[in-house]
Amino acid sequence: MRQVAVIGPGEATPEQETDAERLGAGLARLGLTVVTGGLGGVMAAASRGARAAGGRTLGLLPGNDPATANPWIDVVVPTGLGEARNALVVRSAAAVVAVGHGWGTLSEVALALRTGVPVVSLRSWAPTPPAGDPRHRDQPTSVQVATGVTDALARVQAVLEAAAP
């Protein structure tokens, strides 16, 4: 089963939580496992949506205590890595969907771009490297900006199909 990470702030707005929950449900209906940082806000909403749609969830926690995971996580991995767990979230996914803004979210977007993991932005960060910077010639140069949850799901499905063997 392929995995898609949903990233976003632990303290989310109601709109971000609604988007994340709908996104998690849509990813589950596509047969994808939803990976998050396992805590609250966008992470909890995406997990809640995935579980409600009959999907599976994986939470990669920053701390050592599995009890800190939100209640919609099926597989809890307490990493003890703090913010460094963001790299695990990104590297465990075939694609990343960013919902909302937060410094941790920005770091995950940057890590995904750096490592070639496709990124879809849903009212979130969409950085691009400076034009002509040779240090970035081997990495993707842009984030796909979605207009809504349906568009984000379609973009995820397209990048996964394009990467399929």
C-alpha cells in the first residue's frame, strides 16, 4: 500500500482542519495510507478523515511517548527525534500534501523538495528556489498549488500514477 503524508500545523484553524479531514478521507478512498506527525491539528484531522473512510494511518511522533498520538492513528511510531522526525514523515511518503502554514510544515516542504518527493500545497507554502541557482538543478523547482481538496486529490493521484512502474 502506498503512503501519502499530510502535513500542517498542530494548532490549525477550523478551515485547515476541515480541509485536512476531507483530504484524509479522500486519500483513504484512493487506497492510500495517510502518514502524519501523529499529533493534533491538521495531523489529527487528516487521520480522523482517513479512519472514517476506512483507511489506515501512520503517526511518526516527535517524542518517546506513544500515548501522545491522536486517537485516529493505527500505527504509532514514537521516534524520540523531535523536529528531526519531519524527515521521516517526508521520506516515508510517495507524495506530500501541505495544509496550512507552520514552521514545521515549511521544513517538511523543503525536505520533500530537496529529496524529490512531490509536494501539493493546499492553502500552504509553495516555495521555489532562486531562478538559475545551479545548486537546485536536480531537485523539483516548484510545488503544485491546489485550488481545493478535490484538486489536491487529483494532483496526488496524477503524481503517483506518473511515478508508478
